[in-house]
Amino acid sequence: MRPEIQLAVPSSFTSETADQKIKTYKVGLIARAAAVFNVNRIAVYRDAKHAASDDSSFISSILQYMETPQYLRKLLFPRAKDLRYVGVVPPLKTPHHVLTNGDIRDGIVIDVGTDRAWVEIGLDCPALLRTTKVRKGERVTVRIFSRDQLEVEAIQKPSADWGYSVRMADSIGDVLEGLVVSTSRHGETMGPQVIDKIKRSGTDLVTFIFGAPNRGVEALLRDVGLQIEDASDFIVNAIPEQGTETVRTEEAIMATLSVFNIALHQELEAD
């Protein structure tokens, strides 16, 4: 069974440039990687030593905006300076973004009555949802079961590729959830043996932790009094014998998820 995947990236991820357009594009690469490899969660943790480079709010805003279906963005994201350059990032085109995705759609609760609510789902009119267990402004996934009078029912996300959630964390110590995989050029080569250990652990969540442009996971953990060996279940390197002095965070994310995805599917097919 495929575990949920969480990415943990530092608030200083964008610190190597002051150009907001480039920052936006870099964050967009994380969103694209998350979409391509069916990531379920992204945590943006604050870099304790780089408070002046704390872009956690900016990074989270871009990630959340990109994950939101286009027809809901105006409701959830009023004009904001952080979103000025979102047009430079390629769209995700995940199933919940596609307007022809059948009878299942994401929506926003726009009004709540005594025994019903109305949900904006990007069609000609709001849909009726017969429940009182939602709040105005809440995002929900629904299934259309009547189009004569547009009516829907709330459901769980239908698949792993139905978007990701985003949260901000006060420190790297707050993202050590589930089975923790720290990335480092000094880690063991990521391959089937790591996947086998993850599988045998029976975990339902794997958290991949990535470092900042100029400081690795080891240094970021030491800032909060933790050693990488104690904080991690695995320390892995997805790019052995790297050909550059450093590997950018967005490159490490794409490489790590790619290797993990291949190894995981090989293991699942073997079953």
C-alpha cells in the first residue's frame, strides 16, 4: 500500500535571489514536483538561523494558489503582492484542475442555511449541499448527483493525485512526522533497500526533509538541538557522485521523488 508523502522545505528556500519572479518560479517547481509525484502534503518550516530570509508565508501562498483549481482562485485569493508573478509558473493540470473531470469537483461553501449549504463548483450556478456540517468559506470535494437542480454530496478526495495540503511549521523539529527521510549528499544511496525498509515499517506517512540553498539538513537540525542521525529514520542521497558542487533544493526534490517513485512501484509490482 502506498503511504502518504510529505515534503518539508525551509522558509529560506528562496533566499538565494531577491527577484520575486525567480522566487515564484522556484516555488512553482516544488508545486510541479509535488503534482507529478502525487505528494499529499507540503510543510514549510522556519529556518531558525535565517529569520531575515523567512519566506514561509510567500512560499505557502504560491503553493496553495497553484494547488487550487482555477475556477476557485478568485474566491480564495484576493489580489496580493505575493501572487504578482504566478503567471510564470506552468499549471499543474492535476485531475481536480481539469474542468471535464466528470461529476467530482472541488468547491467552496459560499452560504450555509438551517439544513443546507450552497457550494461554488465553477458551473453556471452554486450547487445545493444538504448538510449543516460545513462552514462558510470551507473548501470541500463533492460529487454531483443531480443536474436538474444542481445538487451535490460531500466526499473524500477520490485519489492520491487530487492535490496537496500546505502548512507552515515553526521549526524543522515540528515536521518530524511519520517515517522521516532526511536528504544529504552523505546519505546512503536511495534504492530498493530503502523502499523495503519503509514497506516493512508499515508507516502510512513518509516525510522527506530538504535543506536550504546554502545549508543542508544536518545544519538545520543542529540549529534546534537535534542530530540528523537521531531525528531521521533514513538519511538518503538520490544523486550519488553528483557532478556539481551543490544541488539546488528544487533539483534534490525532483531527483529524490523520482528515485523513490520508481523504487516504490518496482516493489509494489513485485507483490
